[in-house]
Amino acid sequence: MMLSREREVSKPDDTLLAQDRWMDRATLMALWNEPVRLFRLANLLRKERCGDEVSFVINRNVNFTNRCVGSCRFCAFRRSDGYILTEEEILERVAAAERFSATEICIQGGLAPGLVLEDYCRILEAIRENFPRMHLHAYSPMEVFYMSKNSGITPEDSIKELKRAGLGSMPGTAAEILVDRVRMEICPSKLTTAEWRDVITTAHGLGVPTTSTMLYGHVESLEDRINHLLLLREIQADTGGFTEFVLLPFMSGNNSLGPMSQRLSHLDNLKMHALARVALHPLIGNIQASWVKLGRDLAGRTVLWGTNDLGGTLMEENISRTAGAVEAECMTPAQFRDLIERNGRVPVQRTTLYGRV
Ligand code: SF4
């Protein structure tokens, strides 16, 4: 599909804007079938909220283990006989990230048998002791839920301890689609929608910001996606704790859900990014496209239709790659700048919490 930049609208003249700043479910459903109007509105709201800047962060993923007792049907990452990184191996990776001028380490792993709160805290403490300036963005709500259960304490007490150990913010992953009927089908052993919401709002209440995410393009309906977005909007209205919304198109390789998935076209992906901008406006201002999942070129195109952030350099991306993503493991700051400028926007390096570097 070709969408030329000449069709961007720069004046706030869309009647939908005047009618309703918080789109209701029916309007969002209708917009899906009016792509020209949807794109125009998403771009208008993006410009109003973020101007022409598009941001990225220099970060590194550390997937400290791929052993997992979970059974998510979309997962190609877990292994029953996989690795667990030693503290030394983790610190070597962080040292390499520091040499690359990273400002963030993103730490997530499988649910390895027997892991308790102390194990998770020890990783944070070791990094904080050796690299005190690094922002630690760590542990999904599922990991917090798992460590709390194994340790016989509440998620609230776990998050307090993690914060004391150096936690700066949390990834809002494990959200997948926040509709229990869908969760039962794709990740039956994961926390429920209410449990996810509880961990997230507890984190926000303790002053730990999180991202928000959505895994789409598998067995969910458009209505499920919209319900997911409306739930995130409701949480944000209460807590203000989400830093951004990250769209994660489903990768169909090497997992049992793959054959049943929707084959997302480029147009579907662009429309979904635009719809997220419109649905979450103005409460969640940062809408992020994943270059790992979409590929660089398509991720770059999303900045024309609603997104204002392209995520991080990553330096080591294992989770999507095992599910068939073809991108390399790392995107350099120069490559980010080039991609953003080629799409007519102004590149900005940001911190995890959207400060400027
Ligand atoms: S997505 Fe995470 S929790 Fe689910 S099986 Fe994979 S590694 Fe385990």
C-alpha cells in the first residue's frame, strides 16, 4: 500500500475531534473501516501531542533465562532445558551496553522453576552496584506474580523490595490481550486480566511506572483489541503510570498458535497503530512501533500515521527472533536517526521515562 505524505493533514479540522476527545467503542469500530479518516485523525493527534519528534532509547535486553514453567501458545522462546545466565555473564552484557552508551537495561526472562524474589533482587543489586547510572527496566507483571507466589508474599511487597533493589520501571508485557476468553485460549496458565491490572496499578501506586503493550493478530477479534485499549485508557486515567503503549504484532513462527493466526497485512498493521493513537489520546501520549516485529521499513512508516517512538536499540533480541522475526539483533542510534529522518520526522534520543538525553 502506498500512503503519500502529501495526504497528511496539519489543521485540526476533523469533525470527530470536535465531537469527542475520548473515542467510544462504536466510533473506534467504525473508524477501522474508514482508513483514510482513521489515518488522518491519528496523524493529527500525533502532531498535536508530540509535534514532529520521534524518539528512541539506547538500551539492551538481558533475557537472563529461557527456562520456563509457562505454557503460552505463542511462545517460541521457552525451553525446559534452557540456560540461566550467571551474575558474571549478566554483568558482562551490561558492561557492553555501557560501552555502547546505553541508558537502560531491560531485564526479562522465563519463569524458571523455583525462582524467588531474592533471585530477582540479586540481579538488580548486582547491576546497580556496578553500573549505578543504568536505568533498570525489569520484570513483567507475570514475573512479579510468579516471584510473589513462590515467595509466599503479595505483589505489593515484591515490588517494594524490587524498588529497594534498584528497579526503575517495569515492562507492561504479559498483557497479550486483556480479555479472559482470549487469554484462556492463548496463555491459560498466565495471570488473568484482573491480576495483570492489579500488579500494574500496584506498581503505579508505589511510584514505579510501566509501559503498556498489546499482542495482536492471533485469535482475538477487533472488538477484543478495542476492549484492551479501553481498559488501558481507564487504568491510565486512574494512575497516570503508563509511559507508553507498545504494539506487538504476533509472530507466527515456531509456536502452536501460528497456524491459527490472522495473516496481518501491512495495511492491518498501519491501521492498528493509527487506531491505538486515536483510542488512547490524550491519556497515553507515546505510541511505540516495534522495529523487531514489523521490520524497520514498516516501523518507520508508522510515524506517518500515529506513532512517535520506535523503541530501543535492544542489542540482543531473542524472544521475537525465536518466533521468526528476521531483523538483526541490534539497531544502532545512527540507523534510528536515518530511518526517522527518511520519514520526515525529527529524531530524539530519550531516556526510559521520556526525558531527553
Ligand atoms: S511467554 Fe514467557 S511465560 Fe509464556 S511460555 Fe514464554 S517465556 Fe514462559
